[in-house]
Amino acid sequence: MTILALETSCDETGAAIIVNGQIKSNILASQAKTHLKYGGVVPEVAAREHVLSIIPTINLALKKAKTKLAEIDYIAVTKGPGLMTSLMVGVDTAKTLGLTLNKPVLPINHLEAHIYANVAFDKLRQHKSLIPERSRRVKFPAIILIVSGGHTMLVLMRGHGQYKIIGETVDDAAGEAFDKTARLLGLPYPGGPHLSKLAKNGNPHAFKFPRPMINSDDLNFSFSGLKTAVLYEVQKLDSRFRGNGQRGKLKANLAASVQQAIVDVLIAKTEQAIKKYQPKTIMLGGGVAANDLLRARYKLLAKSYQLSVSIPPLKYCTDNAAMIGLAAHYKLLTTHYPDAEIVRSRLRPKRRSKLPTKTFVADPNLALA
């Protein structure tokens, strides 16, 4: 089973070839340098860059995988959530290829794909179900913390396609809090990774920032209050930031303190979910899953409750086409995939696409890594 996967939800143009669950190629055309001068992603610019990059990216993915277009069995594409103008490029390309090749096009939810980034391996370890061997060690139910610039949520996963959102942000996402702080500190785009790097040299206890909703009875998140507190602190220290001497240390301390506050909340809420739902596995997904502090503390949390833990390799945390293809692969292994279709006009991108909750009838032996 050979899948061509496309990802254009934001500012990364991705194409990947997945063969029987193995990543044969995963090509990414990044727009980070293009958007650097704007301090963030400009949707119109992103869409134009996708148009320029999508065909060369597909061709490179096919070449690296030593696969011909005629050998493709399915085309998987991100349908949302994301920037509408960016999504349209990927969806329209997939529809065109589907019509030309007479192949089914599989619309994939971007958030669901972040979950399946947990099964991303560069080397295939096959068994009879064509699933990497490691994936059989971890069983459902699982709790997944999805953390990105646009989303922060806890998901209970009882099986393939069986999702229940048990907690989510009521305002801003954790990734947005990282990015906003980075901008306030004058760090370049993309801000999150630069903030985390700066935080390594800082004291995480130097500033006392709030941990919104950390003790609430529900599993929801809030980061708008933290963003406001950071803004006020930066304004108060602005003259010191502009001066010499301790400027660098102050910025590092503030970065470390903000990071600590965000991760404290994420870990606390995940622990609440563990106590309530008694999962066998906890997993991470989304761009913020690349954060070193979060990864380390997530592993410690799993160890303290004697749970299996799965965290995607760093290169599969951020947006990529491989995770789109892997999500499609697992769906196709189920006995029923109602979204698989020869392209029809009703296939449209969705800016606010929700995590699917419909249950798919799956092989009970399948489990995520």
C-alpha cells in the first residue's frame, strides 16, 4: 500500500511517500526565512509559497522514495485545521492528482495526524499487520497531550478513530504563549524554539508567573493571563532590557520562568487526566512537543505512574507530511474508512476542522507506538 501524503496547513510545504507504514521519504519546503522579516506567518505569502513549492516537493519525495506517480495507491492530504488559503493549495493539488490518476483522496485531520506522528520511524520493523513492531507494546486507552501554536488539548483515545476531547484551552494555546513571549523579548521567528534555547541559560524561578487554571477541577487550560503577566513584566523591565550589563541574563531568566510556568500547567493537567481516566499510555503531539523541558518532564510523569510513554522524534513534532500519511495508513488498516473517496467536489479544506470522533472498526491488535 503506497500513499502520497501532502501537508500545507500553515507555512510548511510537505510531501511524503508511505509504503506499508514505512516512511520512504519526507520532504519539507520551509518558509521560515520568508516570514522572518514579518515576525510571523502572513497567510497570503504562505499560500503563494505553497503554490511555488508543492509540485517540486512532490517530485522530490517521489524521487527519494524511488517511486513513480503511477505506483501511488492513495493520496492523503491535510483538510484542516489551518490557514484556509494554505489548505486550499494542498487540497486542490490532491484533488487534481486524484482525478488524473483515478485514485482515492483521503482527507486527514491535522490534529489527528499529530497523534500518529508517534508511530514515525525511519526504519520499518514489520510484522503480519504491517505495523512497526514497537507499536504493539503500547495499548489503549491512551491520553494524548496535543500542544501547538494554535491548539492545546487533552485527548482520550480508546482505539483507532476513537477520540474524546477531555480538556482544551479556553482562550490561547500554549504555543502562542511561547511565541508571544519570544516576540516581547525581541527573538526572531519562529519564536518558540529560540525561547527554549534562551531558557537553557536562565533561572526558571527568577520570575513568579501565574499558572492559570492549574488547580481547577476540569482539564481545561488558559494562557491569556500568563501572556498578560509577561507583557507587564517586560514593560516594567524594558529600560533594563535596553541597557547593558545584565540584559542577557534578565532575558534568559524571564524565558526560563515563562517556560517553567507553561510546562507546569501542561504536566499538572496531564496528571489530573491520568488520575481520572487511568490510561495505559500517555503520548505527546504538536510542535511544542519538541520542547526539551516538556519532553523530559513528560517522561518523568509517565515513569512515576508506571505508564508507557510515546513522544515523536523531534523532526516529526512540527508540521510534516509523514504524519499525514501515517494517519491515513492506520485508517486504511481499519475495516471501514468512509472518508476514502474518488475525488468529488464536496472535498473542501476546513479552517476549524475538529478532531474526528467517529469510531472506526479496527484490528484490536493494533496499537500506537
